[in-house]
Amino acid sequence: MSLLNDAKQIAKRDPAARNVASVIFLYSGFHALVYHRISHFFYKHKLFFLARWNSQIARHRTGVEIHPGATIGEGLFIDHGMGIVIGQTAVIGNNCTIYHGVTLGGRGHAKGEKRHPTIGDNVLIGAGAKILGPVTIGNDVSIGANAVILHDVPDGATVVGVPGKVVRIDGKTTGESHAVALDHSIVDDPTELEVKELTKVVNDLQERLSKITKTNND
């Protein structure tokens, strides 16, 4: 896994980035990845104290807390990053985008078990979203800001709300991914959709009642 490739991906996907050099020297999200690569190396070689010590330095310097045991693929773009928490058994695929305030957290306290989410490739996770437990998020998924995800999400889905609800499944994996387009704000509100559906049902019932009343009067 190449840190240089990570920096290039960030520069490509962040419109505020002037060049790769600015990402390498100035971006806290990239710095968090550098620290994590070192921590994960220590962790895999069972140097647990050094791994955790290095990750705590990263937490204080970048505002991003990644457990050394977490597995992160290539091309992760951590935008802003402040307040992100990624748990021990979390797995993140390639070319994902994560905004500030995101939690990839666990449920339960059992040791030796997978307690944190598995995130597929090309996934966009909006600011403040919480994905909790050993759930699986498919490829090309877009998760809206502040959504709370407690169950598996299929490939190509868009999820919003508390608890998270699938409001759209694209049914395709070609073209530009959500993680690159950064379109997590272009999603439907599930509450609004339900209200619209209820309004349609009420209007239909009123129309049928009006017809019945007219027939009886005739």
C-alpha cells in the first residue's frame, strides 16, 4: 500500500488541494494515514504497546483516532478528519471517503470477535455518520451525514436517517463513484418520502369517498 498513492488520491478528490505536496505536508487526514501505517506495522508484529502509543500520538496531533488493529485499504480520503473514530476490527476497502465526526464503532465487549464494521470499496460516509457493530457495507455505497447504521447495506445503496434506511439502490457500479463525486448531500429524506406516500394514500381515499358519496346522493 503506497502512501504516495494515497496522497495522489486525496489531491485528485479534494477541490481545495493545490497539489500532492500540499497534501503530504498540510493535510491531517493524510498524516493520520501515515501514523496508522506505522501503528498497524507494530500491531501485526505484536508490538502492541508501541502500536497504541503511536496511535495516541496521532490522535492528539490529527484529531483522528484509529485503532492499530484496523485494516485500511488504498486511497482513503479522510476529509477534515476531526472526531473520526475507527475501531479495532474495522475493515475499510479501497478508495473510500470519510468525513469528520464519523464513528466505525463496536457493539458488545467480547474479545476475539469481530465487533466493528466492514466497509467495501468506493464508499462515501458523510459527516457525523455512525456505523455500529459487525455490519457489512457493500461497494459503491453512499451514507448520508448523521445517519446511524446498525444493519448490512447492499452494494450501490444510498442510506440516510436514524436508524439508517436505504432510499435508493443505483443498480450499477460503473461510472464515477459516490466517494469520488462527494455527492452525499444529494439524497432523499426518508421521513419526507413517507409523508408524501401517506399524503398520496389519504388523497386517494378522499377521492374514493367522494365518488361513493356522490353515487349515494344520486
